[in-house]
Amino acid sequence: MKIVSYNVNGIKARLPRLIEYLTEQQPDVVCLQELKSADEGFPEADIRAAGYGAVWHGQKGFNGVAILAKGADPVERKRGLDGEPEDEHSRYIEAEVNGVTIASIYLPNGNPVPGPKFDYKLRWIDRLSRQALTLLAEERPVVLAGDYNVIPNDDDTFSVRAMASDALMQPESRQGYRALLAQGWTDALRTRFPTGGVWTFWDYQAGAWQRDAGFRIDHLLLSPQAADRLISAGVDKEYRGREKASDHAPTWVRLRG
DNA sequence: ATGACAGAGTGCCTCTGA
């Protein structure tokens, strides 16, 4: 069972790339982020024609998350996180697919630091952690997949110096991520590449892709019951080099069953 | 210290992202 996290940076602009990816890789589940589309603009028919059912939580212009499943309709369990009823950002959706609970997560970027956006990021990590604890208590296979906007370790970026003042690498951001892992989640890519050097994002600017100046911010966190089934994990890096690519590459795990 | 890309809406500039 191949489960993918893919920040598409605009579902409309990326639709040909996404359909191409589904056709070529035939992943079982794909968690999308940054749809940048209202609910009614989601290209459900194109995705269904490619063989995938979907649930989505859109928003005009920014944010937006979705979960796709091959030959199945994901059963939605939750959209949005508890704790801030006034928060209207579409950043979390959770569904059941073939006995696995899947969440598609788009954690706030948080720049500039300091400021209200950074404060929102840290609060959002806390809210996610509360939901994660609830899921762990169910003692079932769970995959929390998404763009976490956190560079967990120094070896998860091409340059510590270049990113030092960025919200993605602040001690508070990392602490929030570590606290989440400490609940009992497994960072699947980290187990596969424990010394780092694997990127999931390359900026469009300054020739970052050509220089391989990337970092790892897209993560798949596994509950113990999912981690027991982990076969492999990786990044489908070549899709970042294609025409009209997203600035993120699809990042994935393969689970038994 | 600065700017460079890209997508989408407020649309040919502005806002946001990472």
C-alpha cells in the first residue's frame, strides 16, 4: 500500500502533473496540500476518471487539503482541528481508507519570525498534537501525512545558515515537532535515511532545484500499528524536475497489506 | 542586504508562500 504526501501548489495549475503521477505510479492513497481552490473548483471528475475517489477541504486562493484513494471513496472522519473555532484555514482533513486512518496536513509556514503568523504556527502544532493523541489512543494504523513546514534536523536542509532565521527551523517549531513524535509516532523517512540529506522541497527561486538546494518538510508520521507494517519510504524526486512542476516532490511510504 | 519564482484573485498589480 503506497501512501503519498504531495503539496501540489495549486490543484488547477498542477492537474496534468497530478494525473500523470497517478497514472504512472498508481499510488493507493494521495494526501494533497495547497489546493488553492474553493470546494466547488476541485477537479473531482478528472480525478475520478483517473480511478480515484476523493474527499477535500478547499479554500479560495490559499491552503486546501484533500485525500485521494485508488478505486475507493475515502470515508471522511474530520475536517479542521479543534481549539480555535474562529480559524477558517483549510489545513486538516482526516479519512478512513481500507482500514487505515489517514490525515492530510498543511501546517502553517509561520514566517516572518517573530509575529502573529509564527504564533499561529506554534498554536496549530499544539492543536495537531491533541488530535494526534486522540488517534494514538485508538491503537490502529494511522498515517499523518503532509507539509509540516518544519525542518526537523540540521541535516534536513542544504544550508543551516541560509535557513537559520526561517520559521521552518526555529527551535520552537522543532520542539513542537519533536513533542509530537515523542507521543509515539515514527517519522518514516527518517528511519529510512537516518543521516538526512533527503529533500522534499526545492524553491522556485535562485536556481534551487539546479543546485539541489532543498530541504525536508513533507513528513509521514506512523502510529505504532502502521510502523509495524512499514516496508519502505522515499521521495519521487524526478517529478520536481518536470515541466510546470510543484516546488514539492511526492513523498511516500509503502505499508504491508 | 537584497532579490530571485509561481499561483490565484483583488486581475496586468497585489498578496501569499517557503
